[in-house]
Amino acid sequence: MREAVYFKNLFGPLIVRPLWRDPFRFFITTVGVALGVAVFLSIQLANRQTLSSFTETVDLVLGRANAVVHADGVPFDEKVFKNLLPLRDTIKAYPVIEGYGVETQSGEVVEILGTDLLQDSGIRDFSLKTADDTLQGLLPLIMDPRGIVIPETFIPDQNFQPGDAIEFAINGQPVTLRVTGVLENKGIAKAFKGNVALMDIAAAQSVFGKIGQLDRIDIRFLKDNNFDRMQAEIKQVLPDFLRVDRPQHRGKQVEKMLRAFQYNLTALSFVALLVGLYLIYNMISLSVVRRRTEIGTLRALGASPYWIAAIFILEAGVIGAIGSAFGVAIGYFLAKFSLQAITLTVQNLYVSANVADFDFHWSEGFPYFVLGVVLSLCSALLPAYDAATTHPTQVMRRGSYDLKVFRGNRRLTYLGLACLAWALACVPLPAVGGFPWLGFAAVFFIILGMSFLSPGALVVLRNLSHNLCKRWFGGEGLLASLNLTQNVGRNAIAVSSLAIAFMMVISMSIMVHSFRQTVTVWIDQTLKADLFVRAAGGKHIDYQYTLPLAPVAELKQLEGVKAVDAFRALHITYENQPAILGSGDFSVLSRHGNLVIKDGPPAKKLADFMVGADRAIVSEPFAYKHKVDVGDRVKIATPNGTMNLEIVAVYYDYSQERGYVIVDRRTFLKYYNDPTVNSFVVYLEDRAHLPTVRKAILNTIGSSHQVIVRSYGELKEEVLNIFDRTFAITYSLEVIGIGVALLGLFNTLVSLIIERRRELAVLRFIGAFPEQLRKMVLIEAGLLGWIGSLMGLAAGIVVSYILIFVINKQSFGWTIQVFHPVAFMAGATLFFGVVAAVAGLYPARMAMRQDPRESIRVE
């Protein structure tokens, strides 16, 4: 108890005063921690909001449904609804038409639900703002065959009111719908950020061309809530191709798809937090060195080792608490940018999603505040332990801390090499639970190994550089190179943080550049058509927008057209994972296309195996995820029986992470009564015909349907633009990581100048000019920057291979060819060294302006 009272009384003098006495270094360290916590928090908030917005929308759209009846990717005959009549005492069924339209003025994609508006309130929550929820109020809504009910938050800029006409593009055709009612902002009106609308089911069937069809049936259980029992009963009265799933099924599928992407971002953001913790380690280590006299005095007066350790751990806790508090505040604002970037990536690669802005309560930031504080305390354990276990007489000798911990200690080198060996051992191991945990463990061991090897690397650099520095920079260069190991402990921390940040930059740049070049080569090899046409609206990942086949087939008669290949795709579920079933004309593909085949016959020979046959080719991600190969079979339930497809080939594909199963169009039409197409490509006899054929397409199909027509060059440019936008957030994380690392170097150099005041004063007394001290500090800063960048370069190259061949492969199933951005790597290494030297300008100025008499008197 008495020690606790002493500790309370000495809290200010021992912890607060040292921080207040060195405000600049305290500020730099706090900023580093704040940035690390902010980046980590912002990514977590954005990831959570992306997923929760989707699952919340699914919940609002499905309402109180206990089960959903649907077919994979296609509507089904509404007569199936009658099959459920024998179960009317145990279930209540609600038929649904689901479609999408693009509001032409704003370009916003709107989900339109066709339901029985008189009955639908039994399963979905909605309330009319402009009419009563009674039969008399609802009748006008269902009497208008073009009537639509919109939320009051529907496309706010447009301010639609009852009676207004809204122009939509539906399946590429212009459709005018009239507002017959407005929903209050609750229940289903909040789905899709308000970009949702209701129609009477008969009107929706007419608008979407689904007369006599349904997209799904929402089921509410009346008596027995046991899903497995009720699922079995419902399946008994339904055709085999229909699925009966839980309402949460769709949300869980999306969660699975996004998991790898979100975990990768989390790991990347954690690196920024890790670099920030190096700053705390650095500051506490320096605090131990600077306050060795106080430590010795306290020990001599009877303070226990635990008491000494508590001082420095609590000091780290204070820094961590202040930095984490600011980090939570900054993270909230940073999350808005992260949310936009992540949403764009999700929309381009995974699912169409209207992600709502998040409502952040400060209590949600508390776990991240605690995380920052706990990690800060952990980062101080080693220097606190050394301060506590050092003898009072030894701790009073200048430099003894560095000598004890780092000099001549081969165990650190051996430990670093052991970490690299552990990293190597993790590389060939398979994914755990479908995620590359051991791949990330390998990266962590490389970071750890590089940190342990930093002191040895400084010794090696000193031995290699001192003669060169002396020859090029004279005595100042010699002293700068020797200083690398005079304070090897603190220098090693600065070098480690620089190396980690630069490793992140190099590894990500190699991975992204390799991915981009691989995609570019794949596009050049695969896309041989001259014109690419699709229905306007939505994203490239959407396949609900279709065009009629007849006008597409007529294009073959145009002058200059060599061939036309139509493509139709459906979103399906295979082994409880989302996939895409696609179809094309393999007779055209074999003659004019050029799929890049990984395993199987060449593309020119595929028609011999595929035309009209129950065979398929699958994309590499599909084959990897489902562990299938050439000769295996894939079974897919369809309205006309089960397709039992033999896999003929596996091909490279980088457009979809979920994977494709591609069949011949004749096979597709045999199992699906759907002659429409999503897109088509046109092969020309001569590129000179391109303007004429493009115009003809717009004058024929384009006169009745809204289509997007792109040439090969335009499509390639768009794909690469999407690619660059997808990785925009990773570039931002890299910049923040570098910024935090440079703060660490700056902090270290300032601390070194303060710590070496006597040494610098002695140099001044024996004849050194202020400019020479400035030059020495700048050279030392440059050397630290160079060794950090060289270590980061070496580690970055190794980590890039782990990212490409382990983490990326196990996460997404893609094979990426390695392309090294040599010019960027060389330029970045040079730039990093120069920036490190620039970071030494202020510390160099401090060294130059010190009063040597005052510095000597301090000692």
C-alpha cells in the first residue's frame, strides 16, 4: 500500500514531467500511434459497414421470411406456387418478382420488387405516407399497370412526388413508370439506401417480361419453426431444381466472398499499426537510456525492479492512451474515405451494393482504443525489463544499455535467422479454413526476422561503408558511419520501422504490377473481338440485364461482320458457394477467339469437344476452390433436369473471383428456356469496318434497347481503370505506413542529437565547425535510410512472392505471373534514401546550433 502511495505521488515527476520536458518527441510518437490506430480502425469500420449494409438490406427485403424458394439465376413458372397450397395450414407464401432498373437522370440502379401489395405487409414492413394501409388506400396502387411506390428518400436530388413520371432503363429498354405512392422511411424503404421501389406483382411481371413467372417465393412458417423439418416438407411438393434456403443464405455467401478481400486489407492496415508501435518501443528505449541516472538513484533508494518496470510501462501506456484516443477520432473521418474505396471495389468485383453511411458512436471505438493501449504496453515490455534488471552501478554508466542489449549479441542474429526459417516453413502449407493464415504468418515472421537482424545489418554496413564514407565525405562521413553502431539499439529500431514500411511498398508494388501486367497480357491474348456490346445499366458483374437474341443474330448479315458470339450468364450456387454459369457459341470461339488454356485441349480444338455436348470448361478460380480438374464432373440443377457436365479444360480468368462454368450455347438452351443474352462480341473482317458496324448496331438494337458498344481498346482501358481504382486504397495505406516510419526516423535522429550533446560539444571544442556537425548528421540519416530501404527491398521481394503464390492463390485462386517494376523499385529505393536524409535536416540544424558550453555543463 505504501509503495502505491509513493507511486501516486511520483507519477507526475517520473512520468508526466519527462514527457512534458520533451514535447516534440512525445508529439511525434503520439502522432505515429494515432495514425496506426486510425488506419486500422478505419479499415475495420469500412469493412463492417460494407457487409452490414448488404446483410441489413437482405433482411429488410426478405422481412419476416423463414425460408426462400428460388431457382439459381432464372425465374420459374408461377404454377409452382399452387404446389404449396397443401401446406397452407403450416406456411404462408408470398410470390415475388425481383428486377433492376436504372433511373436515367441520375444513373442510379434501383431494385424494383413486385409483390402482392394487398398481402405483403404480412411479411415485409412498410407504411404508406401518402395513403392509408387499408384496402381502399392500396387499391389505386395496384390498378395502375405502370404504378410504382417509392420511399421518401428515393434519389433525394430528384424529389419525386405522387403523379410524377420516372424514366427507367430496364433490360436496356426505356420504360416510364408513375409514382402512385410514397413510403415512410422505415422497413423496406431503408433498403439499398432508399434506392428501392414496390410494384404490384402483375405489373412487375409485365414490365420485366416475366409474364407467368416468379423470381422467388418468400415463406413464413405459421406453426413449426424448425427449418430443417419445414425445408424437407416444402421440397417434397416442389420441382427438384428449386432451392429452399434460409433467408440468411445470401448474406452468408457474400460474407464468404468478401472475407479474403477484407482480411487482406485488415492485415495491410495492421502493418501501419505495427510501425507505430515501433515508435513507442523506440521512445521508451531512449527514455531508459536518458534516465539511467534516475533509475540508478531510485534503485539505490530501495525501489524494486517491478517498480522501475512499472514506470516505463505506464509511460508507454500514457503515450498509447493519448495516441489511441486521437487515433479513434481520426479513424472515424478516415473511414469515410476507406468506405468509398472499399465499396467501389466490392461493386466492381463482387456484388452490386448500395452501402449506407455508417452511424458511429464513440463507444464503438473503445475496443480499438484498448487495443492501441495494450499493444503500446506490450511494446514497452522489453526496455522496461532491461531497465528493471540492470544493476544500479551499471545503469549509471553512459551507453551501458546499448552495450548490454545489442552489442556483440549473436543471439539476435540467430533468432532473426530462425524467424526466416519459420517463414520458409509456413510457405508450402495449405490454407486453414479456406484462408491463408499461414501465408500471413510467414510475412509476420519475415517482419520479426528483419527486426532481429537490424543490429547485425548496421554492423555490416558500418564495416562496408566507413572507408567509402571517409573517401567521399571526409572525416564527417567516417564519424557518421561509425555512429551507426555506437548507438546500435536505437538505430536498429529506426531501421526496422523504415524497412517494414518500405517492405510493404515494394511487396505491394511488385504484386500489383505483376497482377496488372498479367491482366494486360490476358486481355491481349483473350479478347480478340473487335466490338463488345452489352445492355446498359449496372456493373459488369451483373447478369440480370438482357437483350433479345433475334436482333443480335441479324447482325451477322451486316457487311464486314465475320462472326457474332452471344454470351449469357447466370448466378448459381455450387457446393453452397456462389459461382457463374456462362454460355457461348464454341464454334465461333474456336475459330475466332483465343482463350488462354491452363489445362486441356487448345482453344482452337474446343469446338470438337463442346458443341452441343454436356461438357464444360471452368475458370482457374472455380477449379481451385472446388478442387476439380479436367475429367471431373460438375452437376448443376436446372429447370429441365440436372446437367452432368464433364470438365474438358481449365482456363485462365481474372474477371471473377467466384469462378465460371462455361457450356456451349446449344447445351444451355437445352436446359434453360431462356434465349436472351447479356452481351455479345462482333468479329470484323477488317478493322476499317468498325465505325460502320458500330453505327449499325446503335441504329438497330440501339433504337429499341439502351446498349453500350466498346471497341477492344476502349474495353481494355476501362478494365485497367477499374483495376487501378480497386487498388487505390492499398496505395493510401502504403503512403501512411511510410509516413509513420519517417516519423520514427525523425524521432530517432532528434533523440540521438539530444543524447549525444556531450559528444557533439567535444567535437566542437576540438575544432569541428557547425557545418561539419550538420553534414555528419545528414550523412548518418542518409545511411540509416539506405540500410532501411535495402533491407526493405530484399524483404519486399520475398514477401511479394508470398503474396502472389501463397496469399493471393489461396484467397482467390488466381495464378499471377511475376513482373518486377525495376524502374519503380530503383527509383523508390533512391527516393527513400533521399527522403531519409531530408528527415535529418532539422536534427542536423539542432546539432549545429547547440551551445557546446551548456552541453558540457550538463555532464
